[in-house]
Amino acid sequence: MRTSATRRDFLRMMGAAAGVAAGATLPGIPSSASGATGSTPDRQDQRPLGKTGFRVGTVGIGAMTTRDPEVIRFAVERGVNYVDTADCYMGGENERIVGRALAGIRDKVVLATKVHIAAVDGMIRSAENSLRSLKVDVIDILQLHGISTEAEVTDERAREALRKLIDQGKVRAAGVTTHRGQETVLRAVATHGFYKTVLVAYNFRSDTGVAATLKGALGMSEGLSNAIRAVAASGIGVIAMKTQAGGYASPPGGFSPHQAALAWVLSNPGVATTIPGMTSYAQVEENLGARGKRFGLADRIALGRYALEIGDRHCGLCGACGGVCPRGVEVPNVLRALTYLEGYREEDLARAAYGSLPPGRNAAACGDCGACLVACRLRLPVGRLARRAHARLAG
């Protein structure tokens, strides 16, 4: 674990960098991520989180891969006021890390965690365990984890459990998270009420590809970007995750596309905040450089180069390939696990995600399959990626 001295050393480096010649930067930090960038944001950088009553900075922190509580504290000191975790991250350890990070500064953040749909009593026990792990009296946003259908949005067990938790003062508002069927989930939340927020996977590749273009032209889909705008306009707070399209290493040339990717997401006024993962002080500074940043030509060029770099690897998380494989492979979850490995460079997380797939649902069947029948809107080589995932993550 990093110490507070490490944080002081980092701040000392930033202060020294401010005095060097224009254009010089710290390793891994773009020139726009100056000390001024990290100052506490004013209200112009904050957006209402739907009708929850909270105002949140446009850049929050997704703590799923953050192992050092000092990184989270550093982000809060730099003005981050939205922190997202889950009871299942790191086998429950991530909530405890967040709890240690927020000791004494709990009132500075909107705190979100997650619960899976289960029996009412089980969901209540799960939330109470989260309260203990986080060492807090109340969870600001408790989200149903991994929702993909309208039926899950209207699940009465979940609503009953969350109502009880809200009535008991243990939870302030309820939300959902989604990786698949995202437009369906967004519309269902807006239609049926009760849930106040939606956490959605959204980045500059979300509406791209031939299939997405055709669906839009045929009126089969309004596109995730438009769905976010419409649902946010109805009063739902939309939070964006997976904003950096996997977080793959930048292509050579000395530029970082990750600020540009965040700026792209935040150019959609329907997005209240974002939760990029941050595992180091440098990543905190880099991501905070997107606050108040206008998405311009240089950003388009940066993302174009980044798209070429990751083009045949990164799953766009549209979920359209779900249920398509005739042999039952859960393709979206297989490719998401591969992204955790190759993009996030989190082997333990990738193995846990891949290992959680039910028997017969991982990519073992892809080894002796001839031509893959699963089409991808981004034209990814699904069969090859699935076989690579199995070779690297099975066992």
C-alpha cells in the first residue's frame, strides 16, 4: 500500500513541474493535467444526478480496481465527489478499501454500491453487509447489479427490498447498472419509475459500426447516445462507466487518448458523471484533466488513432451478440473478461469474471468450432478473441 509520504512526493513533483518550461509534463500525465486542473471544481463542472437531489462532479471514480485507499482519498481531495464500488469487487475487499479511504471525509462524496437481485431478506442482508464493510450509516445510491431486461427493472422482490432499506434510512436512492440491453433498460427505468439512476457502459465506440448505422437508419434503434439524452431529460440520473474503451495502453507517439475519451462522453449533456477506474495518482490527475474540457479536433484525432490501435480487440459492450452463439457461449461476458485482462491489465479480475461463467457458457466450445456465426457491429473476430480468452483465462 502506498503511504501518505508517497502522495506528498507526487504533489511535490507536480509543484516542481509547474515551474518548468511550457510544454513539459510529468511521465504519464498530459500537459493539460496541471495543478490548476486538479483544483476543486466549481458548480459549473457539477451536474444534477437526475432527481436524486445530488449534484456530482463530471468525473467520479470507479473503485473496482483501486487497491490503495490513498488514491481514492487523493481523488476526493482533488474534487471528486462520486465514488462507485460493489459488494462483489475483490470478493468484498473493495468496499472495505473504500471504507478506509472515506474515513473522516464521508460527507464529501456521493457513495454508490451494488446488490444483486435475490430474495428480499437476502438483498437486505447484502446491503447491511455493505454498510458494515464501508463503515457508513447510509448508502447514497444502491444499484441493482448487471440488469439487462425490462423484467428485471420491474422485479418486485428487488423493489420491496429497496423500499424497506430506504424507509429504514439505510439507503437514500435506488438505481440499476447495465452492460447488456442498455437501451431497453434505460427506457424501462424511465417508463416504470422507482429507480433514480442508471449506470451504463458508454464510450466513443458505443454507436459506431455498420450494424449500429443500419439499425438507426431502419428505426430499429435510436442509438445509446440519444437514449441517454432522452432518459436524462425525463429526470433519470445517468452515470457512465467503461468510458475509456478498455483503457488499453496508448499507441506510440507520446499522446494519451484517455482524456479525450472522457471529454467525448461528457459532451453528451445527458451524462451526469463518469466513473473511470483510477489506480494511481497520475491516473487521477489525467482523468481530472477532462473536467470542463471541450471535445475538439485534437481529441477526434487522438480517438481516431486510439480506435485504430484497439480496433480488433475491444468489445463495444452493446450486448447484441448475447444469446446468438448456437453452442451457448456467453460471448459478451467472455469478451468483457478478455478486456479486463488486456485492457485493464487486471488478471485476477479477468480470471474471476471468466471463472464465474456457468458450465458450458465459457469459450471452451470455441476451440473445435468451424466458422463463428456470431456477427459483431464492430467487425471483431469474435471466434479468435473467444479462443484467446479461453486459452489465457481457463483453469
